[in-house]
Amino acid sequence: MKEEQKKIELLQKIAHRLNEAHVQWALGASMLLYFKSITSEFHDIDLMVADHDAECVRTILSEMGELCPPDPMPNPMYRTKAFMEFLIDSIEVDVMAGFAIVHKGTVYDCSLREDQIVEKMLLGTEVIPLQSPRLWCKYYRLMGRPQKADMIEKALSCSILSQQPSPKAY
């Protein structure tokens, strides 16, 4: 089985558990971009969760796999309230509650809010809430990852152009 397919199947299992527990969550980062056809690859599963659901998610995912020990030297670029890394079926799953990015000395609160869930995708029988690629473009710029941001902007401008009516010939 392809690696991507294993990750997609795991996302479906996780979604089932989170949805069943009424967790406020959304898929973000590269797996989001994969499902939006902006990138052809992703390495892990990045889940954004509401601050108030962080402990519930920790419990659910700990039952499904192993909670990795926190990094003793966390990256100073992030001030995320709860960052958890799990290994489930040999797949890395990152969970962020209260996501925050430090850019040029300013802390940007990127916590998941309900109004950021702009779309819901059906994966098998499970609903996957999605954040917007445009929002992730901003996050990647703040993180100093211009290649990712440029890739999103290019894909979005192409999709907008393809939706426009063709110019009339005179």
C-alpha cells in the first residue's frame, strides 16, 4: 500500500474518533494542501484543535498510538500552547492547540477558530474539516517558508483564473 494511502486511512480513523467525541478540529498544513491539489506530497498529519479540546485529543490519540516526549529545546519561533506529536501505525501525527508563531518579535495567535473551518470534505464516511489554503499561505509566510507560500499563491491564482470566463474575441 502506498504511504499516502496509509496516512489517508489513518486520518479517516482519527476523524472518526474526533468527530465521535465532538472535538473542534481541522486539517492543516501539507496534508490539507494535498487534498486541495496544491502539492503532490505530505509527510505527516497536522491537526489543529481548539484549546478546550486539547486534553480530549491527547487521550484519544494516546489510545491509538504513542505520545512522543516533548522536545527539550522547543523551537523559539513557536509559542503554541499545546503541541503534541504522536506516532500511530508508524505515521507522525502533530496536534496543535493554541498555535502561535513568533515573527520579527511579534507573537501571532493562529489558534483554531470555528470560522476558520471553511470547508468540510468527506473521506469515506468521515467528515474532515479543512482550514483554508489562503490562511496557511499566511502561516507559511510568518514561519519564513516562502516556497510553500508561493506554491499556494500560484495554485490559488491559477484556480481563480480557470474559473473566470474566457475573454471574448472581437
